[in-house]
Amino acid sequence: MSIRAHPWFNFPVTLNEEAISKLCPACGLCCNGVLFGDVELQRGDDVKLLGKLGVEFFRKGRKTAFSQPCACLVNGLCRIYEDRPNRCATFDCGLLKRVQSEKMMPAAALKKIADAKRRAAEVLKLVRQLGNTDESLPLNQRYAAVIAEPIDMSADEADIERRGELMMAVSRLVESLERDFLT
Ligand code: SF4
Ligand code: SF4
């Protein structure tokens, strides 16, 4: 792994750490329920320690998982960063990989992050306007719950229009997530 001097700190950091320090605090999309609905524990994860740190698990088939939005994400930062589960520690999104390999400049990646967050905020706003206020659920589940409601033709016309806007907003968000973060 490449090592270089970090402009903010007086000690060498790896390119990986440098990319994370620039992008992740401005993003949080892999922790806040936009990119993923849950995180599965992996071999080597210390379930007892994570439980003590406040992670709440559920059974997912034969696996143990915890839900997103993650309760450990506080003000855009992971409050259990040093002890975070293996899946979290080993996940690098597409943007991070491109910055680490110097195929993309951090400034361009930050623009992509801002764009994805704007698209996610559009979806969130519409989901709330359409009556889903369960902030504990990941965004895709909230969208699914709204769309599963039958269309009430006697309802406010604006709400019927909002359903259409929501579908378009989700399509724009998925396009951005798939293109910039998941490949
Ligand atoms: S999606 Fe990528 S840039 Fe955003 S917080 Fe996760 S790893 Fe960092
Ligand atoms: S434990 Fe930390 S890194 Fe993992 S999902 Fe939660 S906030 Fe993100």
C-alpha cells in the first residue's frame, strides 16, 4: 500500500487512510441506510464487545446482522471506529477505490458524494411527505412501504403526483449509487 505524507498531519499515512479521512466524514452513505439495509457479522467479529458498545443484532437466516441506519453513526462519524465489525472495516466503495488508486481526485469524489446525498435527500423528503416517518428503517424499505400502499384516487392530487416524483427520484438515486459507489 502506498504511503505519503498527509497534508493535515505531521506523520505519514497510507493512501487508504488519506482517502477515508477526506471522503467518509463527508459521506456516511454506507452507514446511514442509503446504500445498505443491514450489515452481517463475519468470522472474527466480537459479538459481546459490539453488544456492549450498543450494537443491536437480529437473526438474518443463519447469520447475525444489525440494521441500518446504524446507531453507531453520530454526526457523520462511526463512534466505534476502532472496534467496528469486519465488514465495515473492509468495505471500500467504488469512489474510495478510485481515489486510493489515484484514478479520481478527492475533489471530484466529494462532488459525487454531494450529488448522491442530494438525491437521497430528495427521496427522503418525498417518503416523509407521503407519510412514512419511521426514521429507524433503511431508505429502500421506507420507499417500498410507501409504494406498497394502494393508490387512493380520492386522495389529495398532490400526493398522487408525489408518488410519481418519488419513483423518479429513486431511479436517479439508484443510478448514482450503482455508478459511483457500487462499481
Ligand atoms: S460510501 Fe464510500 S465514501 Fe461514503 S462513507 Fe462509505 S466508504 Fe466512505
Ligand atoms: S459500525 Fe460504524 S462503520 Fe459500521 S455501519 Fe455502523 S457507523 Fe458504519
